[in-house]
Amino acid sequence: MAGIEFSELVYHQPLQKVVVHSRDLALYQVSVLINHVEYFVKEANGEFLNALNPLEVQKRFDGLNYLTMVLRHESAYDEMIGQPVRKEQNVLEVSFGQNHLY
């Protein structure tokens, strides 16, 4: 998946979707959907945009216009317990965003 710098997102508003990827217990990374293509969001220094909780992402995207924001969790549970690999992904997406809880 390609990357896009956070400062460039202003030129692609409204963003189709902001995806907050749950990577670990307290690590989240962000991707955006622009013209049906998903890009990981990067900082000016080239590092992936990381957050310790989804509210940090909401706050960071507060000034940008987007249609929807979701929390995405990709489970490796089947692999961990020795189940056969599925053809489809084991992904859960939950809609959230613009609740101003930060």
C-alpha cells in the first residue's frame, strides 16, 4: 500500500474514508481512501502516522473533511490456533468519528 503525507490530505478533501488500524494494544496507524485507493498516512519525516488511541487520530483529523472514519481490526486468531488459512480476510470495521470526545 502506498503512502501519502498528512499535509497533502487537505488537497484531497473530502476524504472517502479514514481507517484507524488497530496494530497492538495501544498502537494505531492510519490510512485514507482517496478515489478508491487506500494510502497509509505518513508524517513529514516519512514515518507512519502513529497514535496511542483512536481519540488522538480524531483530534489530528479534526480540521479535515472526511465522509467516514472507521476502526479496523484484522485478527490473526485463526492462524494462532492452527486453523487453515481463509481465502477472505478476518477483518472487523466499526464506524466512529467526529464525536469530539478529545
